[in-house]
Amino acid sequence: DDGVSFVELDDGARRPIFRTELPVGGAADAETANDGTYALAYLAPPLPAGGLGAVFDPVTAAVIAGLLVSAAAIALVVARRIALPLEQLAKSALQFSAPNAAVDPSANEGGDEIGRLARSFQAMTVQMRERDEARRRESAAQMQAVVNTAAECIITIDQYGRIELFNRAAAELFGYEPEDVIGKNVNLLMPSPEREEHDAHLGRYRRTHQPHILGQRREVVGLRADGSTFPMELSVSEFRMETERKFTGVFRDITTRKYDEEQMLRYSAELESARDDAVAANRAKSEFLANMSHELRTPLNAIIGYSEMIEEDSADAGVEDTAADARRIREAGSHLLSLINEILDLSKIEAGKMQLFLEEFAVSDLISEVTSMVTPLVEKGGNRLDVDCPDDTGTMTADVTKIRQSLFNLLSNAAKFTQDGRIGLTVARFARDDEPWLRFEVTDTGIGIDDEKIQHLFEEFTQADASTTRKYGGTGLGLAITRRFTLMMGGDVTVSSKVGEGSTFRRELPSHVPSLESSSPDPPAPLTYASAPNDDAP
């Protein structure tokens, strides 16, 4: 339906329009008519005032017009031949960029270069899809192998509790084969009330998305296929597959651990009961000895008193044999009384009945008294006693009896294990935490103490070495009582020693002991030592 028409422009000139219509067969840059055809219009150049007839004769003008229309039609066909393959190429590129898009095999049937390129794109898309699918299958197989060989029980469920993965460890633990539980609700692995609690947790999470148990380790009860239950530890985590929520539970059978814990609790309770019984028995013993102090001391004092009287009367009567026997009775009784006094003192401390009687006294007077008491013991071994107590040492508020006894224990200990040597007693003041303190230091040049034995000094009924007990005697209570007394008054005793060269014991006390009644003191803390202490130690 080719045709020529004329249009009159604004300036009054008339120009011809050549028009042709073609059926729609593909994309082209043309104006689409309402009847499904492409309308191609060509506006001719301005005509002279006389029209085409003024330039050409009518036949020539018609030929020219036909040529122009034909040229326009050819241009349209060429455009359609290019546009359709380009559209197919675009579709193939879309498939390449979106591998999940459907592939249309008939879309690229063109035999030209553009068609071949489109088919290459399409083949590449198919290959990539196949390669990705193979990789996904391989990855899934590897993951399944890892899950099945894991020592832990792993179960995956969907958001409604349906089991999707059930590894081999879970099958062995619960007694189900994977195909028996896949697709079923995981609550079949739980007894009541855990089953109802699980359903409630899962329903609440679907409604609120508020996690209550995710990421936490909990102890729950599992239900096997045979109906038996067992304790297990559960940890749940969440992950997403596209738009769906999934949950992975890792289970561990803790039957053995729970049994061990129960056994440990039982043993602990038994040990605690045995300890309480032992403490009660020891306290009963200590209370008995403390209460029996008068009954034990009175007979011994009578024996000592009567032996002294017999010794004096025999000496006056000139019966030396009897006087010597009475003297041996008196010395043995005095030794026995000193041992009983030490045992009773320790028993009182353990029973919480030892009290402090605080009073103010001159330190120099105390040192003079102790020195006079210990001098015969020092000289008996051929030793020299050196005392350094400055006149300005001043006074001290403490239990003078216990300080005297402790110093005597330290000095007599030094005398016992030193032969033809030197024993020293030094008293000095110093400050600790801006408070005045006193240090009593006893040194000797005796046999010394081995480093391995030092840790046992100050333990009741213990000496540095069994051989010293046989050679030097003693109960092993002197140093233990000395340290207990010192701890009661807020101080401590430390020691340094070297075998073959001697020992140094340092007893440090506050100048003003707090006015507090002492109950049984805490067990002695570990000693501070360069080499450490114990009763009747060298």
C-alpha cells in the first residue's frame, strides 16, 4: 500500500510524503501502527514552487519516488535482520548472568555470526550450570561424609521440628536408622516433659523470633528407640537456607560424666563427714586434755615436791645414795611435767581454750629473765651466749608468759643442737605499716637444717630428722607451740639455715598486741624461709 501525499508546512510550502507499510516480524526502529504493521514515512526535500513537475516530467518523478520508497523498504528489512539476532544475543547474555533462567533452544537458530555467538553463550551457560551442579553435589557429599564421621551427634531440623539430617553418631546413640526418623518430628527423641518444652520453645520462636536456647549448652534427657532415657548435653544453632530457617543440634551423651560427678559428690560428702568426725574427735581429745590439766599436773607436782624433800633430808642425813636417787626422781618428774605442759598447751590451742593475758612490760627485763633461765643450758654444751638488747628498746604490750616460753624454746633449741659454739639473741625495733614492731632473733652455729627438712619444722610431734630425736631427744612440740603463740598475737616466725653452719630464727611481733581473746588459731601459714622451722630443730 505505497502512497504519496503532500503536507503543507508553516511557511506555505508543500512537500511530498512517501509512505509504505510492512507486516510486523521483529524489532525495528519504526513507528508501529495500530493494525499491527510498521509504518515507514519519508519526508521528501522541499520541492520547487512548481512541484516535481517543475523539475522532472511526471514519469521521471514517479520513478524517483518509487526508488525512494524501495530504498526505505530495504533499510527496514536490513534493520530487522540485525535487530532480531541482537535480541537473541541479549537473551543469551541474560541466561549467562542469571544461570537459573530457563534456556530456550529455539531462540538462537540463526546461522549468521551473531547467532553463532548467541549459541556459544547458551552452551557456556549450560556448561556452567552443569559444573556448578556437580560442585554442589560434591560439596554436599563431602559435607555428608564429614557429618557422618563426626564423633558428636548432629541433627538438623526445619522450623517446624521435622528432622532433615540424622548422622551416624546420632543413629548409634538413639538407636534409630536415619531413614526411620527423617521427616518426623524431633520430639520423638525426647521424653515428657522435655518433649512439650521443646514444642513450646519452637512455637514461641516462630512467633517472636526471640531466641531462648540458641547458642547455649543445656543438659537435657534423651529417649532411645528402646524406651530408655539418658542424660545428654545439647547445643542448638540456627542457619538459613534461602528463606527458610533451619536448626542444628549437637548432642553429647554425658552418662559417664554424670556418674563420675555423682560419685565425686558422694566421695566428697563421705570425706567431709570423715573430716568432721576427725575434727570432732580431735577437739574432744583436746578438750579432754585441757580439762585434765589439773589432774595430770597435781600428781607430778606432788612427786617433784616430795622428791626434793627426800633429797634435802637425805643430804642432811649424809645418805648420799638416797639423795642421788631422789634427785633423779625429781629431774625425771620435772622433765615429764614439761612434756605434759607442752601437750596441754597445744591441746588448749586446738580446743580454742588458750587465752591471751595482755600486759605491759619492759622488754629488757624479759630478756634478762630469759637469759638467766637459759644460761645453764647454753654453758652445758660449752657454748657462748651473746645478747644484744638496747636499753631504749622500751616496753611491749603482750602475753609475757607466752613470749617468755617461746624465747626459751628457741634458745634451748639452739643450745641443744650447738656444741662449743656461739648462740646469739638480738632484739630490735622496726616499723611495719607505720606501726611499731619488735624482732627477736636467735642465731646459733649448730648443725643446721637441710632444706628438705625445713618445711616440716613447726609441725606437731615432728623434728627435722629422726636421728636428731634419738640423739638429742625432745617431743617435737616446742617450735609448734612457739609459732602458735606467735600467730595468736598477730606475728610470725621465719627461719634460715645452712647445714653445718647453723640456723637463725626470727620472731616478729607487734609492740602492742591487739586486745582480742584468742580462740583456736588458724593452721600455720607456709613458712617464710631461706631455709625453714620446726620444734626441737637443730
